[in-house]
Amino acid sequence: MLAIDEGGGYANLSRVHDVEAADRALVHELVSGVTRRRGTLDWTLGRLLTRPLADLTAPIRNILRMGAYQLLFLDRVPARAAVDESVKLAHAYGHAGVAKLVNGVLRNLDRRRAELEPPAFAEAPQAALEARYSLPPWLASRWLAAYGGEAEQLGAWSVGTPRLSLRVNSLKAERDQVLAALAEAGVPAEPSPLAPEGIRLAGGFDVTALPGYNEGWWYVQDEAAMLVARCLDPKAGETVIDVGAAPGGKTTHLAQLMGDRGRILAVDQRGARLRLLEENLERLGVTCVESIEQDAVDLGGLPQADRILLDVPCSGLGVLPRKPDIRWRQSEAEIMGLAGIQRRLLDAAHDVLKPGGTMVYSTCTIGPTENQEVIMGFLAANPGYRLGSLAPFLPAAWAADIEQGGMIQLLPHRHGVDGFFIARLEAPKENQEGK
């Protein structure tokens, strides 16, 4: 939380007080939980404080949030212990008067928690999204405008627990083989009904300790991300450019769909992330990928590609349960800026796509500004392009949600996956003027 407020890092509090190894799970729960539920915590604390929460120092704000989170959301922590530990922290980060304030507010919350219920969505949609589902006001407004009553389901999803899934690496293993190994290790797992190489796990695990990790049998990946590479439908022997490739989840999936035959140019401007990609290539046994450190707004010097995967930088609002801090780091201004970058990346990719080639544009975000509006703007400026059919690559039950045949906004509550957007674009068969 302090990382969000002041650039410090709420986990620093745990380090200062020498948390034992046995308590690390609790520390992780507090840090992620307080970040995820900050809107609800601030709404609740605001009804108990006589002055604005913002007037307190960042450490004291977060000590109050942490204590309130334990009282409201953690059954395993006794109320008295939550209050006492919060008061100790307040003494360490403030004066005696502040510690007294923390003690009084949290004890009052413990007594009154039943009556401090956030408003219901049916009565006050905007307020409910902010207070009950911890969405910042700008995001609550955007989702209400775009999705109406479904915004409540999106809000509930955003404060939930993410599902862990694996993508089996068909270059080294079969799905039944991996499922059998997981079952033998006592790990609850089931085949994905959405992706033929997908496996869903029940619960959280240290993935590096699961069977098949060192052997490169699988890669941790959400099912929505698995569908992105399938929508590009790469063929063995083709030249494929993967823009924004690191750390390599979709890159290595493209390689396995191609049978590791052909040429994949993995472009990313972040050298450290490309090193992660190279580590994944080695673990998964992929040999057809060349990593290229380059800013993708200018792809000059690259060969013409049969297919391009354009996984653009985005606001990340489709993965809020996995990265809860995103809701507090993004803003409407940031999203508008990202949309401009996304359009520039589309234009750059267009310049290196062969006539008649295929390009898939994808984001892990929810909302038209970075998705449908970017695609429609590109199509308007490049009339030779058209949307290619997504139906062959997606579950049949989603057919009604495919827009204009070639783009889809995946909504977690509706489709059961992360909030991704996928559009399939097909270039004209003849060179366009100026290309």
C-alpha cells in the first residue's frame, strides 16, 4: 500500500517487524487483500473517522486499512489481536495520539461492523461499485457506461481470487500425461473446456514444485491468453512476428502450434524481460524463436511476416484479481495515452505484414477505448483491411459475443476467463499504396 501512496512499499512494514516464515502467507494476504479492497476499507473507515482519511500520514492510513481488513475479511485473525498489532504499528510510525486514534477507530469498527454495510448496486450503482467492490470512481463510471447492470458482476469478479491454469507444451508432453502426473502428486486438476492444451488447477500452488515444471511440460497461462495464439492460427514454416513478446507465454504457444518449425521473431524493447523469454524458450525446448530488443513503434529492418501477433501494452484491467494494484495506478488519462500507443503499434505492424497476411491484436483489458475503438479507427484509415473470422478458433457458445465476425471482448463473469480482447485482421492481398 505504501508503494501506491508514496512509492515505498507496504511490505516494508512486515520486514521492519521481522515476520517469521510461518507468517509469510498472512503477510501476503494482508498486502494483496488491503490493495484489492482499499475502496471498501476507505469507505468504512470514512464513517468512523472525524476527519478525512487523506489527512493522515500514509503509514497510519495503511495501518488502519490493514486492521480494518483483518476485522472485515479475515476470520482466522482474532479481533483483539488485529487491533493490538495495529496499535503497536501506530506507535512505531506515529505518536501516542495517533496510536490512540487507531485503537479507537478499530474497536469501534469491531463493534459496529454489521451496520457498516456498503450500499447495494440496485439502490446506488456508482456508490456500490466504489464502496462494495472497491473500484475507483473513474473505473466504476466507465464500466457502468459500457456494461450497465453487468458492471456489478465485473466488480464482484475484480475482488475475487484468480484461477490458476497451465498450458501443456505439446512439444514435450500430452495433456493426459500432465494430468496423470498431477493426480499422482495429489494436485487437483481438470482439463480446460475452452483450450485443448489447457489444465485448470484447484487452489494455489508453488508452480515450480509441480510435476513437469523442470521438464518443460507446461507453462502457467490463463485460458484467454491461450486462445490468442490459436486465433492467429500460425502454420509450420511461416514467418511470424510477435510484438510485445516477453516473457514468452504466447510466443512459445505460437511455436508449439507451428511444431517448432518456421521462424518467430519475438520483439520487445525490455531487455530484462527478453532474458526471461529466453529462459522460457530453453525450459520449453523451443528453437524457432529469435528474440529482438527493439521498440515496436518502428519495426523497420524486420522481414515481411506471414502473420503478426500484436499483444499491445494496455491498462491491464482484465487481470485485476491477479494485479490488484492496477486499479489504483491507472487513470482515464493513462488509458487515452495507451490508446494512442496501441494505434501506433498497429500502424507499425501493418508496414511489415505481407499482402494477404493475418494480424491478431490483443489486450488484457476491458473497455472499448483500448479495444474496439482502436480497431475501428485502424480499419477506417486502412480500408483494404477487414476483420477475419474468429468463430473457428473460439468456443461455439461464444459465437453471439463476436462483434462483426472478427473481434471479441472477453468478460470474466460471462466467459469464465481473464478480461481479454481479441481482434483478427486480414491484410489486402495486393500491396496498398505507400506500403
